[in-house]
Amino acid sequence: SSGINAEYGDMPSSGYTSVLSELTADYVVTASLVVDSTEADDFTDFRAVLAYGEYIETSSSVTVQQAKVEMEDVATAYERGSANFTAVATGPLQPTAIITHTESGVEENATVVTLDAANSYTISYSKSDLYRSDKGQYFFTVTFSGLEVTSDSKELLVLIKCADPTTPPNTNLEEVEVEGSNDYLQRVTCITSDDPSIEYVLQDESKASILCDADTGNYNSTDLSPCLKTISADNVIEP
């Protein structure tokens, strides 16, 4: 055994450890390479070169494959609604998966489906009947036959939808998103008459909408304006 060396060609001097076993009774020597911390360049083919004095033997190649999990962003949801969590995993064989809610520590089994691409799998989980306590960070843990891989965490926002307000007379009620915010407006517009001589107008333009605070589930006001009917022929305004 003293005359046997093991080398891995073109390997940097740091970040890797070579280990050569003693010669066994069956005349077997094991040459091992430990990658201390894998990087992108380490996911490739490796060959060992063993020298028995002047005799050199090159091994067959071993491919190091990367197992990884990439979790998608989670859409904002409302209380009593549902949320869907999805990730794509890549690994050497069919994995198992769980999803964890960071704040509570609760773990649930996730569904694994094989994709058309080689060694790729869709990981999914659906949570229904949501409450505010379900908001927070979630992540997948995927296990490939003992090799455990964890995804990045993604945040689930659980909002509260305000109760539908009473529709004022002669109006239509419309829900309008507020750009850059989770809040939304309930806006009134006047109905349209089939009679061209009749037009409906807002009684108070300043009360055309109310804002729902989706964090609390409350409106900033409950006062929405009705619309008044105007008759052009008589120039009369009736409630």
C-alpha cells in the first residue's frame, strides 16, 4: 500500500480532501474525494487516477448531480379562502416532500408529480379555509433517498375581506383594486335609464367610494352616495 497513490486530476488545492484507504486482505484500495462545500463547478464528471508504482490506472467516471428545490412565490389570499404552494425539484430519483409553516412549526405532506424533464418533479400543496394565523413563511423539504434538500422560504399574506356594503338606491357597486396596496375600494356608479330623457347623477361626489382596509377587514366609512334621477324635459330632480 505504501507504493499506491490516488490523485484527482485538475483539482484545486483547497476545498477538497483526498482519502486513500489501506490495502485490504482482498487486495482492495479505496480512493475517496471529499468536496468540502459544493459549488456549481462541482456538479460534473469525476475520474480517479491510481498509480501502482509505474503502473497507472484510470477509473470510470462518476457524475455528481445537483439536488435542488426552487419554490415559487405564493399568491396573497383572503381568510376562508385557499392558498397553493408549488416548487420544482431536481434530483436523482422520486423524492418525498413536506411543507413547513415557520411560525407555528406545523408540517404537512406535499404531493410529488414527475415532470417530462429528466429527474424533475413538481412539489405542490394546497391549504384551504385559511385564517390569519396561517400567514407567514413557508418552505419545502424534499428528500431523495436520505439526501434532504430545503427550499427558500416564501411568504403567504392572509387578508380579511370587508363585508359587502348595502348598495345605495339607483347605483351599481363595483370593487376596485388600489394600485400598490392590498386594500381595495367599493365604488358606486349610477344606473343607466332606457329613457333618453332620464339621467341618474350622484347626490354627493365625495361619497362615491369607501376604502376597505384588508388588514383589519373594516371600511374607512359606510356612507355611500345614492344617485338621483333627473328628468330633462321638466328639469325636475326626484329622489
